[in-house]
Amino acid sequence: MVLGRFRVWLVLAVLSTAGAGMASLGAAGAAAKTIKPAAYGELDCNGQSTIQSTVRRTMACTDIRGFAGIDNANNWDARFYDNGVYIGHDEPDMTFLSSRQGSGNDVTWTETLPRDPASPPTVQTPGSDVSHWFELSIAPWFSMAMCDPLSYPQNNCTPKSDANAPTCTGTQTSGCYPGGGSAFMEMQLYPPGFPPFADSISCDDSHWCAALTIDSLECTLGFASCNSGCEEPVNFAWIQRDGVPTGPASPQDADLQTFTPNGQTLLMNPGDTIRVHMFDAPAPGGGDAFEVVIDDLTTGQSGYMQASAHNGFADTSITDCSGTPFNFQPEYATAARQNIVPWAALQTNISTEFETGHFEPCTGLSQPSRYTLAPGISDTYYNGCHGPYETQGKAESSEPSDAFCFPAGDTHGALDSPPDTVTGCLDDLAQNGDLDFDGTPYWAEWPVGSQPTSTFPGSFVQQLPTSGSSQYSQFFIQTDVALSESSCSSTSAVGCSVPPPGPGQFYPYWSRVSGGASCTLEFGNVSSGPGVDAMGQDAQYGADQIQTLGYPEYEGPVQPNSCTAG
């Protein structure tokens, strides 16, 4: 099986819109006109829309599950295909559980942003090169399930209700409840060093920034049919000091300004301690809407964004890809184990995650191309990566292209960004990820502690999350990396592994660090030091759950979230 190959399919017509209920429009949304798809936008965050040019082709999309034993235009070999292209990637995740009311829709995270080494990244010796965070994770994020009655499985959804939880398991799609219509919210953080964000990773070379993103899925039950023009639409808006999006937030009319920070975008320094509060709040025009507030406790600055009709957020019609201004709201009351987004590969609601497997450093590039981001605005990128990392890899049959690749010092033409700090590729144009696992994230170039060394960056230091004043009672660890392994069987655990089968033979993991009266989380390669519990390193991801879930997915056991002070 070759995951990256293109498969020729007949596009299925979408016949109906089952369960087209509304969670919350609010007065402003109810009176607004339908948003018709513009020539450019984000109707498909994987860049595969058949009716619209994608503005930003390097989105960190939500990975989509598969259904074993079902072979159609959208699902094959227990993996999801977007217009014939495999689009999975790699999402190591720690999910938190609680039966407490409010734990599924009101959560606070406090963390210290990591610092990079003083020296710029190097490209000569895989496994011991100087690495920076943008090479390791293009978008660390916090998640929460959202109500969206126009998203898979196209059912009505009552905000903040555990009645939305699916009862279907594995490949089951009949004789059970598939769940309320669900969208996946990722509050994403973006590291410095490889700008511009519009077609790359970073806001600039020295700051972290953040955005509220919400992915929906325009498919019917079991992926029997999907609208090829808008399979995975995404709403996007920066966390702003004034709370005002920089451009249209909806999938239908997002433009270059949507993905371009402005003077109000919250910029955070490496080493700053931030508090992220995610909750439901009153919305302009009536009703409630999901909101993110980030307080930078180091600088005293704050930013926020609300996923409201007032701010241009919209859900998407599976019939014609048009949008309706919409107040997104949290889907669940609690963070119970069964409260998940039924179409997402990760079995989660409240989690912390490090989007990885998207970057490969190079010493040289080849095969230049041009990419249009907006009318009159284009950028040159390269399709081929050359250097020690690429030659270490196996045959490139799983990767049709290395693009998007950019040289060190590139300021991206009319985008006029700060210069890129290393030559490298995002591996996102044709297959959404590093499917031969030869890039920086799959070598032992991750943090070994909270502080940077001369070679590796420091880790995030995350406090355990709280809901109200209460801590979550349990957690478990999972990863969907096996979905991207061409050797991984869709009917058994044969050929599936953590770490994946690349030359570096490394996979990052969580460590819990006890000290004083609290416990913190670090991520990377933190295996020793006072109070460090590496939880078995890669063994924390548990076993492949293909037999129970119906697609390759590693999950560790549910564990108590207690922390013994060291």
C-alpha cells in the first residue's frame, strides 16, 4: 500500500442534508445572508477543493479517521482520502477526562512557552543538529469539540450536552447513534523562525502567536458521500488584542488578510508564561459562542477571539458549500470518555497535542514552482529537498512531492516576510505530512528538559489543566501516526509501530515532572532529572486499536491524574 498515491475516483453527488438543525445562530446570524464561496478561501483545509482555490495550503488540519472494510471514494484501507489524496498526518495527544459538569466546555491551561537554542538550525548531522521548535511542531494546540449540525454525521446538536455523544463503535454505522453534528476546535500556537504564516509556519522570527481554528467535515455517515468542493472546511481567526479578526473568518471567503497578522495580533515571547481560557460566552447579537482568552502573565498583554457570527464564523452546507453565519458552541457538558468528535482520528474532546511530522531540513532545493495565494500575489517554492535527511530516507514512493520548500533567507517575494532561518520543506502540498518519516521530528532532536541546550530547544512546561477550580481526574495518551505508516495493516496491528519506520527511529513523548506542590507536563525527550516520570517513553502510547476502532490508532490506558509532589 502506498499512502501518498493519487487514486482516481468518480465524485459522488451529495443528495441530501440529513439533520440540518442549528445549534446557535443568534440574532446577527439569523438575519445574515448566505455566504457564497469566493474564488479563494478555505473550503478545504487540505487544499483539495474542486470549486475554490485555497489561500493557505499549509494548514494543520484535523486528522480524519477511517472505516475498516469500507472501500469507496472517500475511505480506503481504513484511511480517509480527500478527492483521492491521502491527507493524514501525525498528532501525539494527551486527553483529559472528567465527569464534572462544565469540564467538557470550560477549561484553563497555563504553560511557559519554550525557548530555542541561541544558534540557528543546522542541517548536516541528523540526530544531533541544532533544532528549533518550528522544525519539531508547526502547531502545538489545545482542543475542544464544537456543535455543528451541518458537519458529520449531519445530525442536530444541542450545545453543552452529553446527549451528543456517539454510541457507535468501530466500523458500526447502523443500530446505534452516530453522534451529534461535530466540529473540531484547535487553539493553535505557532513557533517563530520560518515565516510568513500565509504559506509557511511562523508569524515572524522571534515571537509565538496563536489562532482559533475550527474544522468541520462535509460527509455523510460512514463517509458514504462527501462534497468534493468542501470536504474539510476551516474557520480561522488570530487571537487579537482587540478581538477583531484580521480578515474574513469563514471557509467561504477567507482571504490573504485572514492569515496575515496585523498590529493587534497577540505576539508572545519565548519564555513567557501564558494562561489560556476556553469557554462559552455571551455573543453580540444574542446567544452564546465559544471564546478563547490568552493572558500573557509575563508581559501583561491579553488577546481573545470569539467563534461568533458577529466575527464572521460560519458553518458550511454539504449541499452547495455555502456558509451560514454561526455561533459555534462547545458540544459537551463533561469530558467523559465517550464524548468525542466522531469523525476525528483522535478520540478526544479536551486535550493538549503537538502537531508534528511536517518539517524536513535541506542543504539544497530543486524544481521551483509558483503558488498563487490571492489575485496578483504569488510566491516561489520548491518541490525537491536534498541533503543528509533526505538521503537517509527510504524510497520516496509515499511522497509525490517534498513541497512546500523554501531556502534560508527567503523573504517570500510580495509577502515581504522576515527571512527564513533554515532551508527546509513543509511536506504538505501533496500528502500533508512526512510519510517516509525522515524529517527532524523523527530524530532525537527534541527537548531534553525545560531549558534549551546549545543544540536542542527547551520544552513547553504545562500545568495540569483545570475546569473552574477543579483538576481533571484522569488522562490517557494516544497517537494517530499509524494511519500514515504505509506498512501498517488495516485489518491487524501488523506493520504498525511507535516510533514509525523511519531512519531516525525516534518518537517524542510526554513526561510528568513533580516538584513542590504541583505537577507539570513536558514534551519531547525528557527522560531524566528531579521528579521526572517519562511514563515508559513510547510505551505510553499503548497498543494499536484497529480491532476496536476500525482504523490504526494507538491508545494507552486511562490513568489517574494525581500528582505526587517531589
